[in-house]
Amino acid sequence: MGRNYRIGARARWQPDLRLLFDDKRRILGGARPFSGAPFSSRRSVFFPAFGLIAPLKGRTTMKRQRLQLMRSLGFASVLLLPAPLFAQSAFSGSVTDSSGAVLPGVTVEASSSALIEGSRGAVTDGQGRYTIVQLRPGTYTLTFSLPGFTTVARESVVLPSDFTMTINAQLPVGALQESVTVSSQSPIVDVQSSQKTEVVNRALLDALPTPRNTQSFGYLAQGVRLSKPDVGGQQMMEQVNMRVHGASELHTTMQIDGMLFSPAFNDGAIQNYLNQAHFQEITFTTSSQLGEISAGGVRVNYIPRDGGNLFSGAMYFGTTEKGWQADNLTPALRAKGLTLPTGIEHIRDYNPSFGGPLIRNKLWFLASFRYMSVDEHVANSYLPDGSPAVVDQHINIPLVRLTGQVTPKNKISAFLDRPLKFKGHEFTYGIEPSRASRRRNPGEANYHNVGLKWTSTVTNRVLLEVGYSEVVERLHTGYQPDVFKTTAGWPRPASIHLSDPVPAATNIDPWFTDVSHYDLLSLQRTVATTNYSGTLPDRRVPMVALSYVTGTHNFKAGWQWASGQDVNDLQSIGDIEQVNYRNGVPESVVVTLGPYRTQEYVRADMGIYAQDTWRLNRLTLNLGIRHEYFNSGIDVQYRPDNRWVAGRTYDRIDNLPNWHNWAPRLAFAVDVFGNGKTAVKGGVNKYMRPYAGSFAKQYNPLRAGGVSTDLRDWFDCALIPGISTCDPALVGTPGWRDGIVEDNEVGPSNNKLFGIGSSRRPADGIRRPYNMEETLSVQHQLLPGLGVTFGWFRRQHYDLLGQQNSAITDADWIPFQAANPLGNGELITIYNLNPLKRGLVDLLDYNSKTNTHISNDFEASFTARLPNGAAVFGGWTAMKNVENNCDQANPNGSSLADLYFSITYVYGGRYCDQTKLAIPYRSDFKIGGTYPLPRGFGFSANFISFAGNMSETVWNVPASVFPNGQRTQSTLVPLVAPGTRYLERWNQLDISGRRDFKRGRYTLTPQLDVYNAFNGAAIQTEVTTFGPDQGKPQTILNGRLMRLVAQLKW
């Protein structure tokens, strides 16, 4: 552990299975002069045969890479520690004779059309126990046979995904040819797993009124909270994040068929766009993740459709058009300044799919295409002609999947989907939509997800899996090409300098004039967006998995190795991010280092684990241990000369960081009465903080610690050199007050490291942050098909980062007092940095002993399977989240993202320790279900009631408040204590009515969905900056809308 940097070192080997396929791999990394071409022209190498992207770096010889790769895989095989064997469905139980004596040697066979091989079996061990693992969800028949005993068959057993179902059998003595068929309801209590897992099957996915994305299904799981509401799919083009029990979206794990598909973007917090026709079930696990999973938040496992021996298909067509949404703008909202709430022009979702056999019992296929489009108008946003401004956007997602049975014991599956995204005008409240919005084109915003998997049933007790998953994202956003030359803006002129006085006849290049304008008081952005940026993260994960299963033990061991890149491009018109006004008066300018490309990489995000589900009569122990190795760094980087600083090359930095950690997982489940109806579960589990490229990104010398921007004085007048005072000799000359930033109008630098190098570094021996989860719950089956669960969940984060500025001391902060502008008579202590230390930054990150986040949640939930396919589920959660952020460099506080809600607040300063404040418990409630009616009719509904987010009031302290007006840096101060004020509750009822029309194999289902049926208008976000717009609503719950749906299945 600890820091071990190597500057200018050669690239070390990283596991990349593509090296086995191409001996002539191109290497695109390294420094090169900036040519003026768009950054997106430097692309990775695509191998069409495999759907793979070649990395941008790597210099080690091919022979040595292969040798090391084979050594690594060989080592993993010897230790029997392959890649994660993720939780799969299983049958388990015991077999006895009529007297209750155990029966070893009984053949147990599970057969279903969901299996391409048709059936899978096991033999009971010496204690009469059996376990059949790695089963697809579906309807099964279980057959128990032993010579001299009557064969018993259990039919119509519905097995959901990620569930270990206990099925016991009793075999009477009888002739060989005798058999007994038994039909019974499937159990709903998993008495062998400590995890809390909820399953949404295909029937429920199609019946419930949801936007049909990951997050909208996730909010159905108890305890899962969404970052913002999604009424009828208005948010399905952007991210709505899931969080649970003190773990934010950063800790969410996405899997497809048990393989990791969490993107590298934002360390995995940003989830994929997926084709929902690909999946037949989705499972959400919200606690007690065992060694097979790294993170401790929501685990989403998509169970794919394989095709089948019968040709089948499904078509989903859903649309909401303009005029189908109700107006929920109330007089109270108008009084607060909201004139136009967010609404829709249209929402469309078309998703046909088709699958079947290419070779019966040997090769199946599934093909699908999804088109999603959401055009919406933003609250209080208008075009110059006064009409509502529209965010126009769509995504196309083609998909193909193949599943083949090589032999009866060997199965191979592969899939590829390619989301292509368009966003014509991307903006939020306060951004002038026609010029200052951002744009992304499909060619500049495309992604792909690739999955390959081989499954081998070596024996009835040994299962082997080998797989490879890849998530590649290519996202470029920038200027409006119908206003500017391209999304990268105007081309750079031959001369990038301009000074006052400007000759009257000069035709000024628009590269100087069309920079982004922002008013600090009204929060309005005009003229242009801030930059053109490219985000190009990759994550590639080879994996191997092995399990050994007996009736008593279900042992798993695994190895996985994720690697990839995190590349980012950036450039701004005029080499200026924005010019700042205060109520129309010029105040400052943010200059940038662009154009540049940053290149972080992850050499290893490796996990090795071993775990066992050990049955001891009524007690089942879920034991696991996981070793994690994380290594990342920064590649060689180059930036050219720009308007403010000379160009520079930055050396490679390896081992940033180089971490080895152990994460034990200890949990249990007790079948209290031995009848499979009541289980007590609990556990204590350690999870490491997930990372991709962000740790190295914090210390990138090209942009970390604020070195890529510099906030300087600008009053739109030529200044006396070296000071921020207008030059009297040039007042009124051409260039004065023209709204254009000339070079000699820009004041002295306030960032002494601007363009030089990173001002931020990690302390020696810095450790990886982690969190500890404690759980205790009771699950009970009240009636056949009706179960209830009561649980307690606690999570605390440790080794969070603290920060100090080594260039200054506490004595350099000069305190003074000012009256709270809220007028409550309070005096606030504010700290102003000594002018002699202005611009001095040397940030040191270390593991804080005090910074933490603690969550305590209590939960009650139920699930009910009713006759005729009806289902109801719901529950209540009370949660309390507090943070301590006292360990930071700025005594006034800083803008920080809450570790659970991920909302940016001004934390620190006088309210830095929330454990000493009266933070209340906040409660969420949800209920949903579907009910079939006579004559093919059906009804379904969801209702959620979420507590409103905490609101704050922040004072951007003006320079006039500081002694003698000498403010040395921008200062934000919270005016009210956290937990004082919350936004109103978010209540939303969604309902759906449908009818099935059947003709032969075909079923046509017209459906009417109504979202936010009560037309609620809860405020979701508001202006929190003290000033004339404080408390002005920015977004509210979208008004009631209707969706017409037609589904065709055959």
C-alpha cells in the first residue's frame, strides 16, 4: 500500500484478451502535437469480428504480454479462484423416505424449456441433501427417483432469478414404474441466503406502468430511492440514479447474466442505456452482497432472454404526444416565480424483438431494436420568439444475441448492443437554449456493450464459467453547429491574441467574441456554452468462475480483472470558459488551458474471492472473503500553446494508486421453525469504495486542483499592467465596454499553478475508503404466497479523504463577522484569506479520522402472490443520513456532493458535524401491483411517497461585505443549519388498464397508462443562492400525462 510513483516509466502489462486475437495491434497513446483537428478524430481501433476496442496505450512486447497472461490465468486456475460466479437461481433441499430417514443417492432432475439443454440434475449426498445451481428463471418440473422407491415429480414450480428455492421430497417405497405427481405453490422465503433480493419478471415488466428503464424498475424494490422523479419516461434519456441504505449510485453494480457491465464513466455511477427486450427478469439485491460483488449498494442483475426452440416475438409501441399532459402550474408556484414548468412535446418508445432456433436444441438467436425519444421543454425557458424551448433527443439501440449448445454440458452465449444517442439542444433552467445549449450527435455519442460467456457443467457438482464483458462509451458534447462552425466551435485563428485599443476597421474573429456569458446574480447563461468536451471511458472485464456444489456446501471461488481508460478532451472558444457579470456589470473571466486531452488509465481493478453457503441443519452461513487489487495512473499528455500559457508535455505517472485490500463478508440465515416459512437473517460486511479513473484524475497535472482554469478580474476595460485598475488613458477607446475579452483587459492570475502542474497530491500511505454494513432482518410467510420482512440496516464510511492546503496555515485565515442577510439578527463568522497567500495552493489529501457518513434505516415490506397471476408488493422505509465534513481546507466550507444523495451542498464551516445537529428520520412509502380482470382485462398501479430532499440557503458573499472590500477568493457560506428545511414530499400515483386479445399464438394488448394521476406538483429543485431568486422553483414534479401502448406477442 501507499504511494509508489514512477515518472516517465514504460507501460506495464495489463490483461487484455484482445492481444490473443491481433498481433498487429496499433498503439495510439503518447504525446503528439495538436493539429487543430477535432479530438474525436483520434479514435481507438475497432475489431469488427469481436466488437472490441483497442486501448490507447501499451508498449510491452506481444510475446511477454502473452506469457504473463498465461501465467496469470494459470495461477488463478491452480488456486481455484476464478472470476465471480455471481448469484444464480438454484433448487436445494433434502430427500427422505416415509419414516423421515435421509436418502443418499437420489437422482434429482430439474427440467424446463428455459434450458437449452432441457434439464439439469444432481444426486443427493450422504445427508440426503442436493443443490442444482446455475438455472435460468422459468417454470420447472423436479423429478426425484431412486430404485425401489416411488418416483415423485413436482410440477409447475416457478423459479425466479437470484433465488435459492427449497424443495424437499419424501419418497415412499414402491415399484420402479410407480410415480406420483405433485403440484404446489412455490415458496417465497429464501431460508439459505442473507441477501435481500427482489425480482421483477417479464410479465410484471410489461404490465406495470413504468418508463421501462433500469431506474424505473429499481424504484419498485423496497429501500431503493431515486435521485429525481421520472413521470412517464421523461427522464429515460438521462440518468436517474438509484441509491439504498446509505450507499449512493457510486456503489451500484450492473450485471447482465452475472457479468459486470457497470461503465467506467464516473466510477460506474452512470448506468447504461439498455434494450429492455433483451431481458426476461431483473433482480435487485439491496444488502449483504457476498464476495462475488465488490460494491455494497444496489446490485442489478439482468437475466437475458435466449431465444428458444419456438419462433417467438414481441413488439412494444408506446407514445405520449403534445397535449396529453396536464397543466400542474398552481397559483402558489406562479407566486414563487415559476412561469413554465418542465413538460413534454412527445415521448416515444418502440421496441420490437424476435427470437427462435437457428438449429433446434443447438443454436438460438434473439434480435431487437429499440428507439426512444423524449422531447421536453424546460421550466421558465423560452426561445427568442417567446415559444417554449425544447430539449430534443433520441436513442437507437440495435441488439443481437446468440446462445449455442456445443455439447450437452457446454453452452456459449454472446451479445452486442450499440446505443447511438442524439441530443440537439441540451440545457437546463437559466441557459439560453438557441445558442448557449449543448449538442451531441450520434456519431459523437455512441456506445457499445459486448458480452461473451462459456458455461460448462463439468460434473453434477462442478460448474465452470468463462466470460468477457466490455463497456465502451464515446460521448462528445459541445457548441451548436447551426450557430458555430462545428460542435467544437469556431476554428482557432492564426493569431490567438487581441488587445485594446482595437482598430475601428478590425473585423474581429468570432473565436474571440462568441464566448459564454454568465450572470452570477440572475444565474443566466447566454451567447454560448462553456466548452467542447469528449468523454471516452472503457471498461473490459475478463472473468473465469468455478463452483463446487454438494447438498451441504455451495462453494464458489472467483477471479476478475477489469481494466480500461478514462480519456477526456476539452477546448473552449477564445480559450475562455465564461465571462462573469453581476447584474449586468462585468466582474471576472474564467480562462482555460485548452485545448488538451487528459489520459488516465486503470491497469487493474482485480477481485479474487472465495465464498461458501454452508448448511448446518436450520442454520445457513454465508461466508466470503474478497481480495481487491487496484492500480491506475496517468499516461503521457501534451497540450499546445494557448492564449494564456505556453504548451507543455507531462510525463507518465504509474501506481496512482497501488492498493491491496481485504473485504470479509460474514452473514447468516436461520430457518427458525424448520418449515421454510420463517427466517432470521443478518450480517456484517465490508465493501471498498468503487473506483475507475477518478482517483488518478484528482492528481492529473494537466487539470487537477484547479490548475486548468484561472478566475481573473475583467471589467471590460484595458487595465494598468500588473493590477486590476482600468487604464484612464484607454477609457472610451475602441474595445472599451464592447463585451469582448481582450488580452490586456484581463487582470493578474489568481492561480499561481495555472498551466504549471497539479496543486493536489495524495499523502504517503493513503488508504482506499471503505464502508461497513450491518444488517438484521426477519422474513416470514404469513399465508401461502404472502410474505413480510422487517429489517434494520446501518452503514458507516471510513477512511474518507480529508484535505489541507499546505501552502497556508490556520493563521492565514482572517476572521470577521457579518450580519446574516436573512435578517434574523445572527452574526456569522467569515474567513478571508491573507492577501499575501492569495493564489497559493498546495493541497494534500489524506485519510481523515473524523470525516464520515452514517446511515440508519428501518424497513418493513411485503410481497403477495394472489390467485390468477395477481401480485402486490410494497413497504415503508425510515432513513437517517448524517455526515461529518470538518476535515477540509476551507474553514468557510466547500461545495461537496452528499455521499448518499449526491446533491451538492455547501458542507463544512460552522455546520461541519451533522452528528451534533437534530437531523430527523425521513420516511419513504411505496406500493404496487397488478391484477387480472375477467374477459382479458387487467389493471396495475404503483404509488410512491418519497420525502423531499434537504434544501439550503447559501450566501455568495459579495466583495463589499469584506473589510475594505478586499475579498481574496470566492466565498460561499451556509445561512441555515442542515436538517432545518426540506422540500415537500414527492407523491406519485401511476395506473394502467389493458385488455388482451388472443388469436391462436398471437396476443395483442392495447394499454392506457396514466402517470402522476393526482397531477401533483411537488418542487424538486429550487434556487438556493441568497438573492432575489432565492426559493424560486427550478423543477417540479411533471404534470399528469397519458401514454398509449400496444404490445403484440407471439
